[in-house]
Amino acid sequence: MLVYVLLFLGIVSLWWHWRARDRMKVTNLTGKYIFITGCDTGFGNMAAKIFDKKGFRVFASCLTETGAKELKAVTSKQLQTVLLDVRDSDNVKKVAAWVKAEVRSEGLWGLVNNAGITGPSAPTDWLDIEHFREPIEVNLIGLINVTINMLPLIKKAKGRIVNVSSVGGRIAFSGGGYFPSKFGVEGFNDSLRRDMKAFGVKVCCIQPGLFKTALSNPAKIMKEKEVIWNELPPDIKKQYGEEYFQKDAAKKEKLSKICLNKDISSVVQCMEHALTSLHPCAHYVVGQDAKLFWNPLSRMPTIIQDFLLLQNRAELAVSHAK
């Protein structure tokens, strides 16, 4: 009996130590510089507003002038917006040079790589290389390019890099460029974390599930998919069946309603923890769907993954032709 009591007390002690360690914050962060990409809408937009209120000196990059203007209108004079298309290497270099001139000898405390797109989501044999190219250019190549251009400033401050990936970087449940791009982000994040450890730079990865943002709009996703379907050659349509698109769309809509997280603030809270905690996590899994389904599923044998994920796809016409 004594052994069980001691074991229980040991577990409680470890849990309490972990909780206390998790709450420890870096001091004197007010006025520190952070750079956030993708601030027009969604996670980046909310993060820019919150970190501005908390006293950080925020550089918020937006893709559009409208996004920058709207953000500037609701934040303090301390927040600065800048137009950035992460696909444009010259644009990235110019913005990095501008940031360097602003931060001077202090360096950049935080880089939040948040900019991203979904791209078309459809079976692989419906797609061409251009469907894959854009999400990989934005989500992966763009993220890497911004990081390596900002890295000297981060090293100077011994700061933080926060990469927004996805549970789609752990398990791919649809065709298209989004999932390869996010798997790439995971690989880059892990190698970068180990490379930067000797410099006192901490690198974190956030893995959100399905959240309600402009990028995850089901109507937009299905419209893109419908355009691709309508342009498919007759032999591909015959293989899938004329009713495939509608049946598959209904299944996807049902899953989306079950998995969708409406409150995006939990993602921003993880960003904040990664930037301010003395001991940030290497990975943050965010969202009930991610924690209860996608993340556990990603650790299961592939036979189980395939069985469960294929339940969410409509049956092909060719499967009846055996």
C-alpha cells in the first residue's frame, strides 16, 4: 500500500513541478520587437492586436493594403504594418532590411511565421503541378525564406521563432499541396530548432486543427474543388462517377461541422506562450479535433489511419466494376 501512496505522490509532485515550470515567464519583454506574417485576417490579425496591447512593438506584415489599413486603424501607434508577399524574394529581403534598421542593436525577439493558404483540396489525379505549387511556395518556401532573412536579428536577441504548421503536417487526409507543405514545415522546424539551440534561440511549432478562418471557409474550398471537377477529362469523371462530387462534398461538409473550432484565440494563446514562457513547448497541438482525433490518429498504424480516413470519402464508380 505504501508503494502505491509513494507512487501517487511522486506523480502529483511531477505534475505540480511541470505546471509551475510551464507558468514561468521571461521578464522585461515590454517593448521587445516581434514580426508576424499573414496579419490581414485570422490568427495573425488577432495576434497582432493582442501583442500590441501587451506592450510588444509589433511589425505586422499584410498581403494587401486593405488588410494593413484596417489593422492599423484598430491598434496603437506603436504597431507598424508592412506589405509582404512571402513568395517574392526581393520583397522579403527589403522587408528584412527595413526591420534590421528599426530594431538596430536590440535585434528581433520574436518571429511568428503565420502566413499561409490552403490551395485546392482534391484527389491527386484531378490536379496538375500548379495546384501544388502555390501552397508549397507560400506555406513552406516563403516561411523558410522569411526565417533565414530574419535569423541574424533573432540570434542577436536570443529570441523566439514560432512556426504555424497544422495537424495536416502530421497526417494527410486529402490530396493537394497543403499537406506536403505542412509536412515540410514540420521538418524545417525540427532541424531549425536543433540548429539554433546553441545560440539560445528557441523554435516552436503550432499545430492547429480545423479553425473557423477565411482560409477554412467550406464554401470557398468546395467552389475551388467544383471548378477542378468541371474541367476534368471525361475518362477521369467516368472513373469517379458523375455523382461522386456531390456525395463526397456532403461527407466533407459533415466532417467539417464536427471538427470545426470557432474560437481562434486558443491558437494565439499558444503563440503568446511560445514568445513569453521561460520554457516554451517544442510543439503545441491546438483545437479539440486535433487533440482528440487527428493527433492520436497520426500516431496509429497506417492500416487504422487509412481505414478511418477512407470512411470520409465517397465510393468511386470504378469500385463497382470489379
